Amino acid sequence: MSDKGDAVKSQTEPPRQAFRLPAEIGPLLGLLGVFALFLILLAWGGQVRSFLSLYNLQLLMHQNAIHAVVVIGALLVIISGGIDLSVGSVAALAAVSTALAYKHTLAATGSAEWASVAAVAAGVGAGGLCGLVNGLTISWLRLTPFVATLGMLSIARGVAFWLSDRSQVRPTGTMPAWVDSLQEARHKILFFDPGVWSALLLAVGAVVLLRFTVFGRYCYAIGSNEATARLCGVRVERNKVIIYTLAGLLTGWAGILAFAQASGSGDPTVQVGLELDVIAAAVVGGASLRGGQGSVVGVLLGVLILGVLENGVNSCGVPLEVKYILIGVIVVANTALSEWQRRRAG
Amino acid sequence: MNAPVRLTMTNVRKRYGPTKALDGVELELRAGEVHALVGENGAGKSTLMKVLSGAVRPDSGSMTLDGRSYEPAGPQDARRRGVAMIYQELTLAPDLSVEANVALGLETTRFGFLRRGVDRRRVEDALAVLEHPEIRPDASVAGLNPAAQQLVEIARALLLDVRVLVLDEPTSSLTQQDAQRLFTLVRRLRDRGVTVVYISHFLEEVQQISDRFTVLRDGRSVGGGRTTNFETGRIVEMMVGRSLDEQYPRTPHQAGAPILELSDLTGDKLPRGVDLTLHRGEILGIAGVVGAGRTEMLRAVFGLDPVRRGSVVIHTVSGAAIRTPNAAPRRRIAQGLGMLSEDRKEEGLTLDQSIEDNLTYTRLRPYTWLGCLNVGRRRRAVEDWLGRLRVRCAGPWQAVGDLSGGNQQKVALGRLLHQDADVLLLDEPTRGVDVGSKAEIYRLIGELAARGKAVLVVSSYLPELLGVCDRLAVMTRGRLSAVRPVGEWTPEQVMAAATGV
């Protein structure tokens, strides 16, 4: 405590008439910018037709479905002032669990339907369990989210290798139709593959959760100022456990998508580095790693920005290293820009 | 005493916006004296210190050091000129050794490499002055007690040729015994010709240690002289002698049945054995100096800090008594308690969230159905509240951090009103608030009491407590005095009790 009476600043200025553009305007401009950049580059090379094709759009969405699902969970965590480094490993563990459950249930019952149900339950359940453990470690053992999920990053990967006996788990026989349709980028009726639609559905759910529920308000409050949340009677620890568990469940669903995209097999080596892609997308999409700020639409735009970048680089035939450098530049420049805006807004 | 003049300040002024933190300060420090600087909270002591140490530049006025003009460019420059500051909050690096801490920023190097032998001798020389052989250069600072850590800070000042050493509330975290040992060191430094500026709330210490003193009030130096020539009571008069120039709107209210009873309430360190009964329709003030344990008392009652001993009893309207010494804030809120934090920025508000969120965190139920928020209904309700609280803002959706301090405070206090708390624990309700907003906050407090709410106000601004409260008690080092009607206290008595005379 210090003598704060001296530090009283001017109180007489009138309140600023704060007219602010929606926070998503930045990422939207970024997406248009990246898109325009590749349009020009590809028009130069004469490949613009394939870049603008409907199939390329389907492919773009298909390739980013997993990121989109995971970024929703990461958004919850980041809004509450935390971080989840374990999503890549947890997704791999979920994929392996899905494959194992499918394989063994099919062998036991002979029914592809029952096997499918068991597979989805195992995948989502494995993800949720990892998320629950993350939440409990952070709330009860009072570890920082960085350390707790760093531990889970290693543990989940280890368990995935152990369960899969260090090799791909490949169920025998033909895969059911849902796996095939998740694997294809195009869909006859739905246009996009069902994985993309699941991500959009989950996104709508997340918007409702964050904007229209008490739990959502508490997420922002905890990330914005944990002491205030405590003062106002918010059960901070309990809410954190719920947040990390939800993030884990979403990662579990992403693992099932990974299982399907690998033609129905559980590979313990997949999705290494997913956490960095997702955090980058969230930051580019306007979520603040200090907590308290971020929106579903924003982070989905963030995923698309990085997705268009990847897709465009592939179409251009630009070497891979350019993509990595561009992503890095965008993340740093975007954050510097929003910090500058924040300082100017005071 | 005719020692040569060491440092002078002439007509030093500094304003922050409309607030005159320093309004023409005159100060004369002599070589080899202990000079006490006393004044109420907010009198300008900390700004004066910052000016001395170069952390803040005055708007006008001049300073001299040993006859030469003294205009420090920053704390490092001031330190090089021989003016060193020991803050209440220590500034050591806990993971480094004593030696590394003392030499920090002043390391001797050759070609960029540390000359550890040279540094070791310099540090040992500095530590020798302390005459505390138990503080070894290679000891870890984290393992030392607060008294020893403070001595390490002093050793750091001694590494350079210190001419003016400023100690800010140096005994606030020391035991009686450690304080006496510190006084011995202070006298030894004085006898070596060092000028020691001693800032303290505790006038008995001032009497014991200082040769001369200066009183600050409202940013002005209002008096001073040789300490032995003044009775403590006379110094207190100089500190408080201000006119009650502010308006305290009083809403008539009547104290009713007891609602909150504390007995022998004891926290981790503070408070220590507090007994208190708060009634419905009553405004009870707690005076005391910063660090006396008033905030800790409120936090313990509200469940933010643990209660180690004693009891908290809450009486409901039906006459039932809830006895729970320890209950989480969520339960305290359910029991009808509400708390206003002293620190809006760090605890009271989520600054980057909207006004409507900040106002309604503690009572979302009226707008909630199955966990879902009726955003429209809440917005209409909040608009209503903002009018009633007279918050100047663009709308309920505005980030609360965009508001002025006074309007932020109205939102923070409004949360308790919206929550409809029966017992309001208000910690420094008008800190950092302009005069107009202050009057509105007093009006709200009065209206609450008139509606039968019980209000417990902690404030460091005595005129406000005397103007607003029905009864008053003073906290000193964790202990609470008897509660007496406000008319039975004079400002001098409150100051005397708070400063432990």
C-alpha cells in the first residue's frame, strides 16, 4: 500500500465518446489482404483460375476444419487468461483412442454402427479427460497453465504411443460412410464436408456460450481481472476446470476428424505443433494472450488467414519456408498493431 | 545547532491535473541531522520524496545540494549526487546474494568483466558500517528477515558517498527490537555527517529519533522546527489544522438492530483481535494510517483473506444469526455482504470489460434463465441504474476503463447497490475521485443508511469520516479502538490515536 492521494490525475475531462469498430474488422481486413496478395501473385503466374475454383474453396475449408474446432476451445482458454499447449498431443491421443475403440468394438460385436458410437465416445472422452486433468492441475495444484499443459503435451503423446504400440492403429474391413465423407473435401449435398459443418455448428454454440450465458461473462471476467472475479463471488477455480474440460472435448472431436482424414486410422505421430498454429490463429484473430479479449468470429478469421496463406503458397509453388516466415511476420505485426491501438486508446 | 546547510527546496510546486500535489514547499536540511517529515495521507510526502529522488520533476521551484544547484535527471543521477531513497516496499532482487544486490547497477568492471574482488571489498566496507556481522555478503537475500533486507538496502546507499538518505516509513514492517537497532544505525550515520530524512506516521518515533521536523499539509510546508521544542500534540494540530471546506450532504437515518458482529477477529498478520458491532441504518467509520490493518479487516470479513481466530456473526431480518468465521466471497454475497475494493484498477473492476458487466457481476440472476443471459433486459436495467448513479458515459456497452476515476468508482459502488447488499464494506470509497463525484458518493452512502443498510467505511481522509459517519473507531497496528459517536472525537484525538501517541 502506498500513499496514493498524490497520484490523483485529472478527473474533470468529459467521457470520451467511444465509437469503436467491431473488433473483428482487423482480422477481416487481414483475410482480404492475404487473399488479394495471392490473387495478384497467381494472376501473374496465370494460375488464378484454380485458386478461385469452388474445389479450392472446399479444399481450403476441409484442410482447416481441425484447426477451426480446436481454436474454439483455445479461445475459451485464452479469454480466461490461460493457454493450452497440449492440443496437438491430445488430438493424436484422441485419434488413437477412436481407432482402438472402433477396432475392438467391431471385433467384439461385429456391428459397424456400435463400433462408430464407441469410437466417437472414446475420442471425445479421451480429449475431455485430458482437458479435465489440465483444469484440475491448474486449479488445485496451482500450476501456471503454461507448465500444466506443457506437461500434458508430453504425457498425452506418450500415452498415444503406448496405446497404439508405436504404430498406426488401422481397423480391419471397410470404413463406414461417415468416415469416408469426412475424408472427402467435397460433399454432394452439403457442399462442404461434414467436418466443416461441425466446426461451424460448434462455433455458433461458442458464440451463444460466450455472449449470452453467465458462464461466458465469467470467462471474460476471470481473464480480464481474476481478483475482481473473486471479489464478485465468481468461483474462479471451478470455472477454470470447466473451461479446460470444454477445450479438451473440442480437441477430442478434432482427433476424430484427424482419424477420419487419415482414412480411418489412429496415428500417434499426427498433429505435432497444432498448438502453435492454433495460438497463432487466435492471436491473429484478435484474442489477447493477457486474457479478457477475443471473439469466435475473430479467431475463425484468424484460422482462415493462415489457411489462405498455406493454400496460396501451395498454389504458387512458393517454397515452404516462405510460408513459415510469412506466418511469423503476420503474427508479430498484427500483435504490434493491436498493442499500438490499445496504447493510443489509453 | 549550526551545522552547514545540506539541501534546500524553495517554493517547489507540482500538479497532477487539477490536483496540487505540492503547492509551494520550503525545506531546509542540514548536514548531520535526522529530519522528520510528517503529514497526513495525501499531504504530499510521497510526491516530495519523488522530487528529491529525481523520479518526478517539479513544475517550478528550485533545489540546492551543498550550495550547488540540484536538478536530478532521474533516480540514478540523484543517487550519484548522493541522494538515496529507501522505500517502504523494498526493491531487492530476492534470488541474488547480498553482495550482488548491494553492488547492483554499480558493479566495477574491466573490459566488461566483473572485478569481483574489488566489488567484494567495497561491499564489505559498506556492510561493516551496519555493524551487523550476521549479514554475510554471500547470503541469499530471500533468506533474510525484513529488518536485515532493509539494512541491505541501506548498504546499497552507502556504496556511493551518501549525503542525504531518505527513509520512508522504515519501521512499518519491523518489530520493536529491530526498530531500536535501526535507530542506532540512523544515529551512527548522522554522526558521520549524513543527513537522514525520516518519514513516519508514528509521532513517538519522530520524537525519539529526529533532531528537527517539517510538517506537510495539502502540499504545503506549514511548520517545523527543533523536535524537542514541540509537544506531540502541537505537531498533530499542525498536521490536521484544515477547514472542513467540503460539503457532506446528510440524509437523516436511524440506527436499528445489530447486523454484523465481529469479536476477536484475527487474520494472518492483521487485524489482531477486533471487536465491532455494526447496526442497520448506521454509517461506521474506521480511521487509521496506511498499513494499520483496516483493509485486511474488511478482506477477512468478506472472505478474501483467512480468519485465524474470532467470529463473524451476521443477523438476518428474521432474527436468525449466521455464524461462519470463514466463508468464501460467494457465500458472503449470498449472506448480504458487499465489498468495495480500495484498488479499482487491480481488484475492483475489470477495466477492459463493459460497464454493464462490471455493474452486474454479483447479481445476474434477474436476467438469467437456465444459465442464459437476457442481454436486452439487462441493458435496460443497467441504463436505469446509470441514470440513478449519475454515471457520465456513452452507454452501458462502454469499457469501464474509458471512464474518469469518479465515474469508475460510481460503477464499482453501483455494483453493491445493484446487488442490494445489506452490509456494505467500503474501502477508501473516494480515493482518486474528483470533488463533485465525492459529494455524490457521500449522497449515495447517506441514502443507503436511510434505507436501513449498514455501512462500514474505511478512509484515510479524516474530514470525510467526520463528515459522513455516525460512529468512528481508529485502528492502530491491527488493533481497533473503542467505537464512539463521531461528535465525541476531535481530529486531534483521531490523529493521536492513529499515530499511536
